[in-house]
Amino acid sequence: MRYKGPIYRPPSEANSLLIQATIGCPHNKCTFCMVYKNGPRFMVRDVAEIKEDILKASEIYGQKVRTVFLPAGNTIAMKTDDLCEIITFVKKVFKRLERVTVYGSSQYIHKKGLQGLKRLADAGLSRIHVGLESGDDVILKRIKKGTFSQEQIEAGKWVINAGIELSLYVILGIGGKDRTIPHARETARVLNHIEPDFIRLRTFVPKINTPILDEIQDGSFEMLTPHEVLQETALLIKNIQVSSCLTSDHYTNYINLEGRLPESKNRLLEKINGALKKDEKSFRPFFIGTE
């Protein structure tokens, strides 16, 4: 099997077979992301070549494969016909397959439209992992996400209506000190409109060779302290009104939060309040990410 460039997958896809369908990211402008800043440039792999890798994987793993994740950073940008063909083929090869998933940004999901997403669902696409990051349009513009809240809402609702599971990622602290309250409230507003299956929390960690790290170093971006991140998290959870599975399955977070909303809301808020009583020095130290 062939892979090119950095290969990332969500923690929930740790046991999935990785078959690379695209290379790089077609947007590649987010100020907080370093993954593809030095290349490779975005490209879609040849369908025949992808099928060869799928067949090679079947020789290695047989029918043990239960879940497949198709990297790289924005595979939903692949032509719908080609992506449908790959998904149909992988389900044909692995008879006991339970899930096929991809990464996808809201703007590229939106380009598919509801009908395109329904075609992907019919082909067997099970779940899309989306970096929502924030629902605050000011923040989305600052971090050059390439989308805006209304587009996020429409794209997310289309995914759900098409019958595909939606896993949305929120970056705690990505608005800095000056946007922490709007970040929590506006993100909750967007989540309430979309009603995703999963809400996954990550805490902002600056990465080397990124524009946002330059902003931190010149003082134009003020990072939240651990307590401020927890306060932002509490405000976010308080304002989420929909039924969704919330998880913080990531090494960047200060505490682990797992629960079904709204049933677990009080328990999660109590856990945050308990953490706020701890000295900030007891949490993981500040660091700059290198990957």
C-alpha cells in the first residue's frame, strides 16, 4: 500500500484500516494548522491505484477489517463519482465492513449539496469528521477557516439529512481571551442548529511554523489559561441544547469529559467545577506542538 505526505486520522479511527484517497488539503490556509504547510500539494489519487491498495490490504488482513478511514485532510473534496466508486469497492472487498469514514471541511461538504451527500450515503459512507473549530464568524475569519457559520449549519444539516453520521470538532481557546465568550456561545448556537451525532473537544495548542504562533509571540493573540479554558468549556456545555455525544478524546485537553447531552450536562459541569478548584499548576504545562 502507498502513502504520501503526513497521514492523520481521528483518535476514534485508531483501529481503522487507512487507505489514502487524497493527498494534502485543498484549503491549507488555516492559521493554526501546520500539517500540510510544507506540502505536499493537494491531489486526488487515481481510482485504479486506490483499488490496488484496497486489494493489497485484503491480502494482508483478509476479512478482519471492520472499519476503514480514507485520508488525507479533506477527502470529501474528491469528485463524488470517484468517492462513491471507492466506497462501493471497499465494501465489496471487505464483506464484514461496518463503517467507512472521511475527513471533510464544511465548505467542501457544502459544495456536494444534499443530493451529492445522499449519493455518498447510498454508496456506504458512514461518517464524516469535520473540523468545526468555532461557530463564531469573527474567529472563523481570523483563523482563515474558509467557511462561515451559516455554511457550517447548512452543510452539517445536509450530512445528517443524508443519513451520514457527523462528528464535529471544537477547538477550545481558539478565539483567545478577547473572543472566549462569543466562541462558546456562537459555537453552541451552531451545534444546536446542526444536532451532530458527536461533539469532540480539543484544546488549542499552538504549532510550530504557523501564523497563529507568530500572533502569540508578538502579543496580538492572548492564550487562555487552563482555568479560562475550563470556564469556556462550561459555558459551551451550558448552552448546548441538543442531543449529542460529547467527548474530549485528545491529549491536548486538561480534563476528560465524556457523556451524552443533555442527560450528562449536570455531571459534566460538576466535573469542570471540581477541576476549577485545583491549582492551575496541576494541569499539563504549556507547550508548542511539533506535529
